[in-house]
Amino acid sequence: MKKIPLVGALFSHKLFQGYGFAVVVSVLLHVLLLALLSRDWSSDEALRIVPPRSIKASVVEIAQPKARPPEPKPVVDNSAQKARELAAQKRREEARRQAEIKRQKELALKKEQAAKEQAAAQERAQERKKKEEAARKERERQQRLAEESRKKKQQEALLRQQEQAQAAAAEQAEKEAAEVAYYSELLNNLIAQNWNRPPSARNNMVALVQLSLSPFGDLLEVRLLEGSGNDAYDRSVIQAIQRAAPFPELKKLERRVFDNNFRRVNFRFRPEDLVR
């Protein structure tokens, strides 16, 4: 039969199974504590003072543990991944380059289109300006022709008016001259009928007399402007005028004709004109 040590036997007992070990340790600690408390510390032992000892201190370098070299990392072959990334980067750069080329082409096309549109707009503006200038010149020409036609018609109308006025004036003058001649002849006849020839009167004698008449034919004044040199003949002429007045026939004359020709009228008398 195999021998088991005492301590081992104790700990192998059932009491030490489970919570038994803890109970035994607790009991032993309590016994030790009671033994210490029962000892007299103050009466039996004197206090001993131990003088301090000089301590020589020196710095001791503590050897650091050597660092372990890093473990080598496993080598991973990522060349395929890098190749794929490089290819993707190249594709992206190519795409950006193609996009930039496309943008530049579109920009150039827009500039070219804008330049064409601007040139076309300028050409249309020039054409419109030419048409406007031609229309303006045509309007000015039409206005000039219309103005010339108006002036020509105005001149023709004025000329016709002048001609008509001249014709009317000529007709009026002719009529007035006929009236003046008629009434002058009438006055001469009336005076001649009332003239008595003096014995001293001779042919070729001339007496110039001025008569002042009213519109009703009244004799207002008679003046001898130029004598014949024969007083008897001059007096006979004045007396004949006085006897012939008034002259009511002058009332038939237009006032303008009378004022212009008979308000003051001069007569040149000769014996041969007075004798009928």
C-alpha cells in the first residue's frame, strides 16, 4: 500500500474538498492572531536604537533587454493588382484626354459657328444698310421730283395767274382807256359846244387848262397852266368850260377810274379842235 504524506492526507480529506480548505485556513489565522496578542511587547524588551549606517549609492545601469528583431513579413505578390491599378489609371487619363480633346473640338466648333453667325449677321446688317440707303436715296429722289413737280405746277399756276392778271389788267386797262377816251372826248365836245371863238383867235394857238372835278361831275376849279399868248382866246376857253359844267355823265365812271383820270384832268385846247 502506497503511503501518503500527512499534509497531503489532510488536504486530500473530504473536509478540504469544496469550502473546507477555506474554513481551515481561517481557523489557523485566528489562532495565530490570538497568540500574538497574548505576548507582552512593552515590559520584556527594551527599545533599541540602531544608529544609521552610511550608504554608498551608485548609479547602476540596468541592462535593457535586447529588442527582438521584427519578424519578417510574408512577401505578397501584388504585381497583378498594381498592373490593374496602373491600367485603370491609364484608362482614366486616356478618358480625361479624350474628354478634353472632345471639349476643345466642341469649343472650336462653337467658336467657328459663332464666327460664321457673326459674319452672316454683319453681312445681313450691311445688306440691310445698303437697302436702307437705297430706299433713302429713292425717297429723296421721289421727294425731289415731287418738290420739282410742285414747284413747276406752282410756277405754271403763278404764270397762269400772272397771265390771267395781265390779261385782266390789259383788258381792264383797255376798258379804262376806252372809258377815259370816251369821257375825255365827251368833255371836249361839251366844252367845244359852249366855246365862242374870239376874233383874235388863230389856228395853232394852244392853251393848257387843268380841271378839278367831283365824282358827281361838278367843276371845283379851273386853272390855266399854259397860255396861248392871246388873252382873249385863253379867257374864251375858261368861259366855255364854266358854261359846260357840271358834267353828270362822270357819275357813271368807277370811282377808281374817276380818281385816276378825272379828279384832276388836263386838256390842251387848239382852235381847230374846238371848231366842229
